[in-house]
Amino acid sequence: MTDRQINRRVFGLASLLAGGCLWTSLHCAEEVRGDDALFGGSAGSIQVPILSPRTIIRHRPHPKTGDAPVVSTVSLHPRQSVVATGGDDHVVRVWDLASGQLLLELRGHDDWVRSVRFSPDGQRLATAAADGRILLWDHQSGRHLTPFAQAGHPISAMQFTPDGNSIVIAGFRCEVMRYSLATGLVDRRFPTACGDMRSLDVSPDGRWLVGGGRNGHVRLWSLADGRVAHDIPAHRQRIRTVMFADDSRHIITAGEDRAIHKFDVATGELVQRIPHPQAKILACVM
């Protein structure tokens, strides 16, 4: 079977619902052969490998409104059966995946939490929000490590570098910024052609940074010197997710034009396209 061919496989269906539930159940999904790029979208689902026949993690309703928070970001711990979530109630929560028990509630943001990420070693949890703040937490104790940084604009995406020494953020500004964890300061800026960046990723080998947003272009930078390697007109509408394959040789992108694309990092060429006419694609995992 060639790299362009698609086959069918049963995966788990995980949904982040406005009702505040994270759940998994059986679902038949399309697979990108070789890289296992799975996807979810505005139909209300993120397709992931099966975690269990059915798991429900339910948020408590707000005592005044009776509404559960909207969950808009999740991060799995790299070594433990733990997941962090964030959303519109400005609170970050850490859960035990096996039992569904709430382990921690972290309060420090005063606007919608848009990104939560565990560090590569699993010791720290970084959170970023529409309030422009980047906060660092000890994931075991929930201790606020430091009021790390204020970006000055709403943040929509964040990622650790593989060495754990830096955090890269994107949002409503025509640049991506890299912060040093040692100093809390910006040590490099990566210019974009779009003031509404929705997703970014750092390659597993630490060489490349990729970002995408409203203008449908995917931009690839050298993480070392900020050089733009490719600026690819990848999608006809807003890009919602970009990510590297595990081998750092390919980029997976998806967005509101209902298609998943796979690009070669070395050449910038499109090597695979998968239509997904059922819904806009809002998230992608490997």
C-alpha cells in the first residue's frame, strides 16, 4: 500500500463537548497509512486510539448558572495516566484518566484558557489564555511556579520545545514568539503573514517550527535562526491544526476547508490529501 492510500480502522471517538464531558467510544475512522494522523472537527469529535470501551470525565456545573464549562484544550501527561483540560471558565483542571477523579483545579487566568501543555519531562504544566498570560505550574502539587510571562495579546496556541527549555506561543499578532524558561523573556520572534494564528508545533528533532492560521498558509521556520524555509498556501480557509509527524519529515495540516494535508518538510510539497466533507476539522493528533 502506498503512502497516498487510505484504509479503514476502528478507533475510539473522543469528544470535547460544551456540556463539559470528555468521553470515548467505538468509532470507525479514516487513517493516514504510515503516520496514523487522526482528526476531529466541528461535528463534535476528536478521533483517538481507544482508551477504554467508555470513559466519561464530567465537570461539575457552575453553582449559579448550572452550566458545565466548555472544554477547548487538553494535554495528556507524557508518562502518567493524567490529562489536563482548560476552557471558558478560566480554570485549568488535572484529572486521573483511569478513575475520572479530579486531582487539581488551577486558578490564575481571568479569560478563556486556550492552551494547556505538559513539559516533555512531565514535571511542569504550562497554561495560556486569552488574557495573554503564560503560567507555569508544578503538576503534582498545583503550586504556581512563577507569573511567567505576559504576551500582551490573546494566546491561541502554545508548545514546549523538545528539550523543555523554551515555550513557543502564537495568537492574535503577526508573529510567533519563543520564550526562554530560564529568563521568562522572548529570545526569538518569528514573523507571520497572518494576525490570527490558530496552531503551531515544534518538530520532535527540535529543528523546525510550523504555524498556521486564518490566511490558510503554513509557514515553516528554522527554530535555530528564525529563517523561513517554506510558506505554503495549504488551505482555502482558516487552518485549525498543524503538527509534525514523529520522524520530523512531514507536516500534517487541517482546517475549515474540510481536508487533511500532508507536506514534505524538505521540499514543502503536498504528498497526500484526504477530503473530510462531513465537517470542518478543528483538531488533529498523531
